[in-house]
Amino acid sequence: MPLTMLNYGEAAAIKRIGGKEESKRFLKNLGFTVGEQVKIIASNNGNVIVQVKDSRIAVSRGIANKIMV
């Protein structure tokens, strides 16, 4: 399921990252890699703030829908 489907406070492991190669590389540099745990800190209309590798990162709805957990 996409990252946007997780609820506040819920954590899950990343299973797959879709999208263009540029987007995948950008997300990888931010710490979004397959197997990494992500936790939803806040959500607003599909846009999410997640915790990944001790960092908090805001992700748009479009990008969050490409991250499968």
C-alpha cells in the first residue's frame, strides 16, 4: 500500500519506490531505501511528514503515493 495510507504514529518498512529514476535517486539520498522503517509524524490532505533515519521529512502526496510500504 502507498505511504499515504498509513495513519498518524504508524510505522512500516519500505517495500518499493516507484516513479522516474531522478525521483528514486532523490528519495534514496534522503534516506528512503527499501527495507528502511518510516513513521508518519503528521498528515494533511495526503501530504505527510515522516521520520526516516532520525530525520523528519515532508513529502508531497504525489511522492508519498509512489513509496510502497
